[in-house]
Amino acid sequence: MYVSQLLAGVVTKVSHGKRTNVKVPFPAGVAVDPYDGKVYVSAWSIADRDGTVLEGRKTPGGQVWKIIGF
């Protein structure tokens, strides 16, 4: 099971009672490729495609990240 924790800034994998966290800025959707098991997550999901201003700094636009070694 994969859990996207938007405000905590992590994606958590729960497997056989063990949790593994990966830091991802403002993660939202998580997808797993059914053929090779690669995990993809949307990062900066609160930003529009050109980014947004958050706490006085411009963020990147929304992105899709591949999590390696998860």
C-alpha cells in the first residue's frame, strides 16, 4: 500500500508491517506500473503548471516523479 501525505511532504510504502518514507514536496496522486512495479507520484501538486508563490518563494510547476528503490 502507498500513502501520499500532502501536508507532511512524504509518500509512505507500507509492506508486511514495515513503513518506508520518501520525501516528496506536496505529493498527491500515486500510481504503480502494473508491469514493472515502478512508483510514480505527482509532486508540487498544489502548484499550477508554471509554479506558484508559497511562503514568499516561487515553487516549480506540478511534476511527476518516479521513485526509485521504493
